[in-house]
Amino acid sequence: MRRVPDPARRRLAAAGAFLVALPSRARAQAEAFPNRQIRFIVSFPAGSATDQVARLIAPQITRATGQGVVVDNRGGANGFIACEAVAKAPPDGYTLLVTTGTTHAANPALFRKLPYDPVKDFVPITSFSNNAFVLVVAPSFPANSVADLAALARANPGKYSFASGNAPSRIGGEMFKMMSGTNLLHVPYKGAPQALTDLMGGQISMMWTDLRTGMPLVQGGKLKALAVTGRKRLALYPAIPTMIEQGYPDYELTNWVGAYAPARTPPEIVARLNALMHAAARADAAAHENTGGELQLLSPAEFAALQARDTAMWARVTRAAGMEPE
């Protein structure tokens, strides 16, 4: 039998020792993570529901780890800007995307070409919450129910408009158009805060918006709520009926907020981030629930499955509504 020379044997032994050490080294890196500042790149503007969730989670992670978490809003272009930034970031767990089903489930149905791949360019970490929407109009708008709204729109085709600050808020209007047989003008915005400002100013007729940004304005008398879009009334706002109760049995619209890391981020780091984020969300659970959201804390695999289901759902809804990808 041919004898392996000593130098070659030493190299083989060293390579074997290196391979054995890899798992323990990865574990050690994960246990030491984070040892510097983390950046949350948020796909929608300051004041949006996505931004509010990021700002609830960030300080809790700082308290748990002693490391700062910067919230960096990069709204606009339906979340493209933020997604591109994170997709190109180093896969080390220090640059993360906080986003919604808009960028990672709805956009593939709304656009022919995306500057990022929602599956290949990212690793799911967790969702934080699942949220219904609220249909709002100005206090002076001559409708106090969805039936009133549908009657007005049918009597005045093309007269009334609806704003959207993200894909689900657009789908809210498109679903209503389809189910009610009405003709409404769609007016897109970079985010919900700007759209709500114009709604209060009378430039827009109505909007399906997230509860976090819409309900404070309703409670302050600046807007009027006609319906919520979940399957049941919200415990926090029991006086607002659902779209289902008001004659639209198939009308259900919700959207999740969650976090992603760049593709190729080590699984040990993803698992560490998942644990940190779950603990952060639970530490401030009341703040999530007080804005109408329901905590939805998932494993990376469960979150990936949710994204896949919602991607298929948005494709069905946009086809049924006759929406052509842009």
C-alpha cells in the first residue's frame, strides 16, 4: 500500500480538523451576534404601519443585546428601493429588510419585471403581525356605509377615486370595484401617510388603509371609517362592521409585516435573529395589538410557506380583478 507522505498527511489532517470545527465556529459566531449596530431598512415611509412595527421591535432588540438598531426608511417605488438595497447588502445579519406582503407576495402579480427576486434574493426570518385594513372617507363624504358608497359610485361612474399607498391598499379598491360593479379612479401614492393627507384634504374620495395609520385619524375625527376588511370585527374597534357583514361575503383583505435577511445569510444567524425578534415582539405585544394588529410570530420555514401561499393568492385576485401587470 502506497504511503501518504507526511506533508500531505498533515494537510489532510488539517483539512479534516477545519471541517470538524466549522459547525462549532458557526455556533460561536451566532452566539456572539450581534456585536455591532444592526440596520433595519424599511420598505415604506416614516409613519407607515411597516415603519411603526420596525420602531416597536428595534428598541427591544437593543435592550436585549446592547447593540443599536437603526431604522432606515427607504419608501417609494412599491418597496423596490428598500428591497434592492438589502438584496445587495453583505449576508452577515447586520442589514435587514422590514417589509410586508406588498413587496414579497403582491408585487410579483402587479409588475412584469422586478429589480429583485422575492425568493432567491432573501432569507425569511419571521413575520411580526397580520393586519386587516380599514375603509376610510372624509367626515363630510356623503356615505355612512358600504351600501351608501356603492350606490353613490354606481350613480356617478368615474366620479370617485381611491388612493393606494401599497399593493394591498390598491387591491382593496380593485376588489370593491369588481364585487360592487362600480367604476372608481385609482390614484397611487408612495405611502399611506401622503395619501391620507390628500384624503383629509378632499383630493381623494376613499382609501383602504392599514389600521395603524388610519384609526388614529378616525379617532381624532379627521376621517370616517366605513368597514374593516378582516373576517370578523376587531375587539379594539367593535363598532366598525366588516365588509362581509355589509353584503360582500368574499371580501377579506389582510397583510403581514415581517423581516428578511439577504440571501446566503448563515442559518445560525437567521435563527438568532428569529429568536431576538420573537422576544422583542412579545415584550411589546400590547403595542402591536393596540393598533389592531394580531401577533403572528413564525419560524423561517413557516414564514416562507406563508409568503408562497400569499403570492399565489395575489396572483388569483389580480387576475380576477382584470388587472394587467405594469
